[in-house]
Amino acid sequence: MKVKVISRSTDEFTRERSNDLQRVFRNFDPSLRTQEKAVEYVRALNAAKMDKIFARPFVGAMDGHIDSVSCMAKNPNHLKGIFSGSMDGDIRLWDIASRRTICQFPGHQGAVRGLTASTDGRILVSCGTDCTVRLWNVPLATGMESDDLSDNSAKQLAAYVWKNAFWAVDHQCDGNLFATAGAQVDIWDHNRFDLNLFRFFPSFLNYRNFTCHFLLKNRSQPVNSFEWGKDTVISVRFNPGEPNVLATSASDRSIAIYDLRMSSPTTKLIMRTKTNSISWNPMEPMNLTAANEDCNCYSYDARKLDEAKCVHKDHVSAVMDIDYSPTGREFVTGSYDRTIRIFQYNGGHSREIYHTKRMQRVFCAKFSCDGSYVISGSDDTNLRLWKANASEQLGVLLPRERKNHEYREAVKNRYKHLPEVKRIVRHRHLPKPIFKASALRRIMIDAERKKDARRMAHSAPGSIPRESIRKKRIIKEVE
């Protein structure tokens, strides 16, 4: 005679962290739950409303500069650190976690227009309108804390005086080269600066305002220089996937792509308005997005520049800076209209807008290295820290809390196309000036569209070409 014993583990019918409630076993047969879709729709509505209730994107302000914040740079080797430069020549290294200054980099006599860090995070490169390029030793990369620094200032490794002002600088993602933008595009090698000479002059490094100019022609000259036209180059950005390719924008409304392996530029695109900043998609290195003066951002495929892949609208003034998230799925923009917006990489409209009463014109905006936060620098001398997801809960989440958040996101994503859920998710409270400017801009766009339609209707067939905005903003492409 055989006897079957029924046995079960307590882990199968109890919760993870406590034994007071039993797990409920459910039958997922749709015939037994006729109201399943109605219940999930109500949960999606509640999830969308809860996101609005718990939306607190502003984390804190980092106060310390006494002039407008003009540029920022991330340290690829340190998650919590970010560099900022102001119009009075002050450069600071901030600790995002504590929102305080780690150290300062004194030396520039004019506005700092560009900052970038080397791949290993040990060297900071800065440039400005005082016609100098300066190399600094980053304390956190060498293991030093702020208490170990004398007078809370970092060491300057080298400085070079050039004949023209610099407007931007960027470092290779994997290499020793960095590029500066000004009257032309200059390529430098930071190893050519004789950094080892400072070992013989340790006493000189103790002076706060000491500047050592390397005027040796064999060491302090650019490795290469590129020039296409006579206008000022205002931004430069290396490709994250191909270290020898870089993109620039100039004051003649052009976007140019250069290849360091060639003696001449590769291609050039001329738009109707000026491009203030460029950012490459880190996950799709062939795509770049340009922040333009006409309130829009344009995403291009570098292999085919005759048409924009996507036009990102919503700003009501010039877009000053742009930066992609490390995931490549979204980017942040800072505008002259005193707001910052977060766009999907393929979305025509922003998914989020951040603003405060005291925030003035935003000159720079960056994603943090982990993509969880956004840092903005504005004309009111402040850096502000924001959450990339406005309703995200900070701190450590328990497994049940994490599963609850994931379920709410899944339900909301499932019913996002329905009108009521879509309306709640898309709605944003705008400042009064932005709201009025947006309405006026819509009227102007509609009037221009009607005018083009009437002109086309009263013209000979085929005499006026029909162009989309993705091609309309491009004047010509020069190979």
C-alpha cells in the first residue's frame, strides 16, 4: 500500500520579510475575472495621479559662485563630482551628494567658456576668453580630500597663452587629445605639455595665483588645426564611439564634422539659425542632436545630414545647452526662457519641464553620470540639482515597494494611449510668461502654415516644393 504525503514549504505561501500574512493564490482565468480591464484602468488612473502628487523634482541648490555659471563638465571617473565655471573665471569642483565645494581652480582672468575632464579623470582642461588653455590636477582622482588641500585650491599643471579667445573644449573619450573651439578648431595633446617639469619646482605650486606659461614651440603648439570659413567656432564635441570624429557648430549657422585622420573637414551643414551646442547619442554614436536658436532641437544622422531625423519642440526661446543621458534614451536641454526640459531621444515634445521662480536664463545643463539626476547652471549664479524622474522615491526601496512601483509603471504604460490617462500624464503647470509665449508661438506657427498653404493653392502645380520642417530648416549641405 502506497501513501502519498502532502508537503509544502512555508516560503511558498508567506511574504518575503514577515510570516504574518499568507500569500494568496489566484486563478488567472479571464472568465473568472470579468472586470479585470476596468480594475486595471482605474489603477492606471490612480498611478498617473499619484505621480503628480509625489512629483518633487527639485533636490537642492549649490550656491558658491558670484557670477553667471557659463559651463559645466562631468568627471567620468567619479560619480559624485561635477565641475562648473563662471563668467568671473572661477572654477569649482562640487560634491553632488553633499552639495558643497570640494576645491577651487583659480587662474583664469576672464570668463570660463569650456571645461572637460580626461578619460581617467585625473586632468581637467579649461579654456576661456582670456586666450588661455589651462590644465589642472583633479584632487579626487588622486585620492585627496578637501582637507588635504592647502587653501582649498587645486594645482595647475600647465597653461598656454594663445592669440585668440576660446569658446569651447572637449576631450576624447579614449585618448590623450582634446579639441578647442575659437577662431578655428585646434587639436591638442595634453601629454605634450611637459607636466614632469613641475616635480623640480614644488615651491612654486604653493602660490595661489602662480601661472606657468609653456612657450616652448615644440611642446605647446596644437597637434593639428582645422578651419572651414572665417567665422568663430562656438562648440565642439567628440564622438563617443569613434574617437577621431568630432562635430562643431559655428556662428555662421553651420554644423561641421571633422575626422582627425584626414587633412580636411568631412562635411558641413548650414541651417537657418545658429546652433549653440551639440551632443552625440552615447548608445547610437552615429546620431547627434543640435540645440538651435530657433527654440528647437534637431536630431541628425551624421551619415545623412540632408534631413533631420526628429525635431524636438516646446521651448519658447533659444536653446543654450544639451546633454544626453548615459542610457541614450533621453536628453536634457537648458534654454534662454529660464526652463530646462527633458526629451525622449525620438520624441517631438518634452516629457518634463523644470523651473523655479528664482532661476534665470539657463546656460548649461547636464545629466549625472548615472542618469538619475540633472544639474543646471543659470544666470543667477546657482547650480540646481533635479531628479530625472520627478516622482521617483529617493533612498533604499524594500522589495515590495520596488515591485509596487514597477507594477504601477507597467499599468500606466499599458493604458497610456487612453484619453484620460494621457491627459493626466502630459499635463504640466507652466509659468505665466512661458504659457503666454507658448500660446503666441502657436499662433505664429499656425499663421505661417496657413500662409504657405494659400501660396501653394494659388500657384502653378509643382512650382512651390512641399517641404517638411525637418528639411525646411536646412539651407544646404556642403561636402
